[in-house]
Amino acid sequence: MLTIAIANQKGGVGKTTTAINMATAMAATGWRTLLIDLDPQGNASTGLGVAANARDVSSYDLLVDEVPIDEAFVGTSIPGLDIVPATVDLSGAEVELVSVEERTARLRSALTNHSGHDICFIDCPPSLGLLTLNALCAADTLLVPLQCEFFALEGLSQLLQTVERVQQRFNPRLDIIGVALTMFDRRNRLTDQVAEDVRDCLGSLVFETVIPRNVRLSEAPSHGLPALVYDHSCTGSRAYIALARELIGRFPPERQAA
Ligand code: ADP
Ligand code: MG
């Protein structure tokens, strides 16, 4: 299984929207896909229509109680897409795990030898705490959504430092598969300029596909559906399909098919 963490310690940059729609795009292409909701806010779970009373087992149980992964995921309305939902309990996990041995490796242990899915996305919370560290330790690679706004690059160096630390101490194979520019508004010259600056700074690390600001993307979660299902032809959905294609192109050659 190829495991991709979607992380950026800033809130509201499009992590969850990217996680939901990339997972949906991969499932639609025939990959047996797992999404792990690692944000106590549970937005990915809600956005995929997992009701609160259907979250008997959650990512909290996976991390804190070591419930086996096969007992932790539930199906979604999307064929081929399963999710380990999150509940508010998860906000306590950061504290509860502090005293636990191997506290950064809990998620990695949970996913070791799991063969029921081909690909796994981890939707991280907006911080660089223990939950995100667990995601980075469990992941093969990292996808960073970056909002096209003035302070986009601020904070990125902190994230990159964290990645380096994780590589050195816990997970040498971790790399960054790409940075995805989100909420791009081509009528706004500032976002255009920011996108250009980010490309100057990060070069080919930045995906060519840019996710536009698109109201359909923000409406979809309230219907419990990925935008790709809610309105598969809107500009946001089309961009995520293109991003998924570009993402697969960056997988190692032997991993490019499900
Ligand atoms: P994060 O997970 O990083 O906090 P979200 O994916 O939840 O970010 O996005 C924050 C808010 O912006 C949500 O209300 C979401 O629906 C909205 N949103 C995300 N991406 C877009 C986009 N490309 N266009 C318009 N709204 C978006
Ligand atoms: Mg989120």
C-alpha cells in the first residue's frame, strides 16, 4: 500500500478538500482506497457522509487503543473508498500518547502489513503535533496543499524542517511528492503573483495542475459528497481529476497501476 500524508500546519488551505477528492479520484480509477481522517474536527468524515453515529470505531481507537486497521474502517457511498473516521476524542490523543512508548509510530504500526487497500491518504490536522508526526512516520510520501495567498510560503519552512527531522529520526524513506496550489483565482493578480513566487521557490516540486477557487468544492461537503460526485464537471472537480493523474505520474514506475 502506498501511503500519502496530506499535511500543512495552516488551517483552511484545502487539505481536507484535497484528501476527499484525491481519494475519490483514485477509487474511481480502480485503486482500493483508504482515507484516514486524522483531524479531530472530522471534516473528511463528514464530507464523505459518515454520520456521527457511524463512527463507533475511529482513528482515535487505531492510535490509542491499537484497534486493528481491518476493524477501524467503514465503507462510504463511493465504491472502492473506505474511511477511518475521526471523532472529537482524537483531540485527546495528542496528550494521551505523550506518555506512550513509540508514540510517533502508532499509525505506522497500525498500517504495517495491511494489504486490503492499494493506496491510503491521511488527512492531517492543522498543526505539527503528534497526530501529524504519526502521519509523517507512517507515510511513504507527503502532499502539501498550499493556498495561493500572500503568506503561502510562510510556515512552509517549518513544515520542511519537520519533514527533515522525521526523515532523520523516524522515517528515512519519507519524501515530498508535490505541492498543490489551491484556491487559485485567476482574476486576482495577487494569487497569480503568489503562484509564480511559489514556483520560483520550489520549482518542479509544485504540481502543474492548480486547484481553482470554486464554490462547488465548498458546497459539496454539506451534502456529504465529494465534489467529484456532487458535480463532476465543475472546474474544481476537473482540476482534482487532473491532479490525480499528475500524482499517479509521480509514483514510482512499479506503483503506477492499482
Ligand atoms: P483544511 O483541511 O486545510 O483546513 P479545507 O479543505 O477544509 O482546508 O478548506 C477550507 C475551506 O475552504 C472549506 O470550507 C472548503 O470547503 C473550502 N475550500 C477548499 N478548497 C476550496 C476551493 N478550491 N475553492 C473554494 N473553496 C474551497
Ligand atoms: Mg481539514
